[in-house]
Amino acid sequence: MTETGPIPPPAPAAVPAKRWVYVIPVAAVMYMLAYLDRNNVSVILPYMHGELELSNADKGMVGGIFFVGYVFLQIPAAVLAQRWSARKTVLLLMVAWGLAASLSGLVQTKAQFYAARFVLGFFEGGVWPAVLILLASWFPLRERARANALWMACLPLSSVFMAPLSGWMLDHASWRWVLVLQGVPPLVWAVVWWFAVSDRPDRARWISRAEADHVARALAADEAAKPPAGSGSYLDAVRQKPVLVLIGVYFFWITGFYGFNLWLPSVIKELTHGGSSTEVGLLTAIPFTVALAVMIANAVWSDRTGRRRQAVAVPLVVGIVALLLGQVVDGALPRMLLLCVTAAAVYAPYGPFWAIPGQLLRFEVVAVAMGLINALGNLGGFAGPYLVGWLTDATGSSLTGFAVLSGFLAMAVALVALGLRTGARPVRERQLSGQPAEGS
């Protein structure tokens, strides 16, 4: 009998990854519907034809007051998701925002429109941190930027599909009916959410034992590798310098982000010299299609290299240049190309940015930190649209407004480059061959 030497051990079986197929798509569709009900006014406002007598500043207020309401449930919903159930928290908010979105189509005065948008923001506000808590229970840190980005791809994807849909609906129905009808899908999707989503792998019926055990081990190793947050209290967590810096980064970034987003359809309508709502909706989808591809590619690069800071700052620098150039170049095609570059630049940081809090803070305190970052940062969603509208009314040109938005993006870049230099330390993935996974 010929001796052939020791038999090599079998190669380890690949860990199943059903969580990417089950969790991400259901959450993405859910938030696409939220983003539709948030941003549909950007397509509707240019076609209200003087109804409710809205000035440009008033239109900015309509877009921005949503984010005043958005602040209130951020931390309560994050804590509920972490201590009670992210699945149930999102379900309740989904039903509430769907009803609020439909009711906004019934307003009769400017003040009522403001109030309706405030209430919509109030109920939508808790969804974002609750889903981030959900994803933190399903995806280890080495996968977190990709998981975040694939879920957050619903933001540009929503505009890709929903801007043309809103434009087409406006050609066949009044703006009131568009708002009423677009509040219905969240009520339907709430049923899908209830049966498809579980809070943790060990509660899901469809997951294998191997995948659930892998996720549990990876998450435990992540937690063991994180620095302690003082006494472990919420207050100690949010007092950390990196958390305060992240609040500032998010505020300045989101000011530019939503200032650009709300006024994009109006800029495209100007480029088409008063095109139909369907035409404007279709053209509006183009920058968001580009943004979707760049957003996912940037998140993949961030996970592979661990360079979170660069993945946030570099796209914003590109956005600043494109935003300013778009105000001074002539010609519809060059301006459209610059709109595409700007859209890609302001969406690209999402996945890497929201991976940073999870690497800094332990799970028991990260909920309130992410809620606080999102709550205070999203006040920029009020500042950006209102500033552009007010400055357009005051100067007769959008140039000043977009220049100010560029300044806000520049502040975000400065905070990332300087404020996070020593704050966000790498987290070693101890459950995996000792390779560094999370740099910043």
C-alpha cells in the first residue's frame, strides 16, 4: 500500500449569507417608500402653479420643516429598537408615516402644509436609527459599510424610480392625489415587514444554524475589541469627541445634501426650459442612477481598505467642486453632467460614515449615539433647502444659495480631516485571521 502522506483537512465551508438576501431588500424597499414620501414635494413644488401661494422661501420651508419634526423621535426610537424591538418600532412608525403622508394631500392652507410636513417628519424620524440598530444585529463590522450602503442605496434608488413616477402621476392627477396615493404603499409594505424581518438571527426562521452562529461569534468579537465608553452610560458615549465631531460632520454634509436634493428638479426644469413633469422626472432620475453606483462602489472600497475618513471626505471635496462649477458653466449638457457628479459625491459617504459609530461604541450605547448624530445632523435638512430658497428670492439667482451649500460641505470635509484624525481608531477583527477591518 503506497503511503501518500497525511490527508489534508477539508477546506472550511463558506458561511451561508442569506441575511444579505432577506434583511437588506425588505429594509431597502421600506425606506424607499419613506424617502418617496419625504422627497416627492421636490418634484411637486414646481408644478403647484401658485396654489397655496408659496414663494421660493416658502417652498424651502415646506422641504425643510420636515426635518424639524424629524428630530424628536431619533433617540427614543433608537433606544426602543435596542431595548425592545427594532422590528416592532419600525412597523409602528411605518403605519403612522403612511397615514401622515396621505393626509398631507388634503391641506388647504400654507400653514396646514407646514404642519403636515412636520408630522410626517416626526414619524419618519425614528426609522433611520432603528434600522441601523437592526443591521448592527445582523452584520459584523467588517461587513457594516457594505450592509449600510446596500440598505442606504434605497435613497438614490428611490429617486431613480419615484421621481419619474411622481412626474407621470402629476401629468394624470392633481398634486393632492399624488400625495394621497403615495402614502398608501407603506401601509401595504408594513405587512411584508412584519412577516419577513426578525430582530436578531437567532429569532429568524429562515436562517441556518451555521450562519446564525457565525454572526453571533463575529458580533461578540467586535464588542470585545471596542474601547470602553467610560462608565458605559449614554452620557459618557455622546461626550466622546469623535461622536461630537460626527454630529458636526453630518450637520454640514446634510445641509448641502438636502439643499441640493430639494432643488434638483427645479434646476432640471430650468435646463429643459419648462419641460413636462414626466420629462423632468425622468431626467431627475439620471443623477441618482449615477449616485447609486458610486455609493455602493465607495462602500465596498471602504470595507476592503478600512479607510473610512477618506471614503467620506474625498467624495465631498468632489461635490464642492462640481456644485460650484455647475453654477458658472453654460450649456444644458455640461450642467447635467455636473449635477450627476454632485449627486454621486453627496451620496457616496453614506455607507462608510454610518460604519464609524459602530466601531467606536459598544452596542449598548451606540443606539443613542446614532440617534443623536442623526437627529442633530438632520437639522441641516431644514437649513439647506430653506437657505437656497431664501437666497434665491433675495438675489434672484440660485448661485448664492448653492455657493453657501458648498461652504457647508467644506466644513464637513474640514471636520472629517481634522476632528476624526485621532478619534476613530481601528477595530481588529479578532474572529478573522487578525486582519484589521475598521480604519477611519
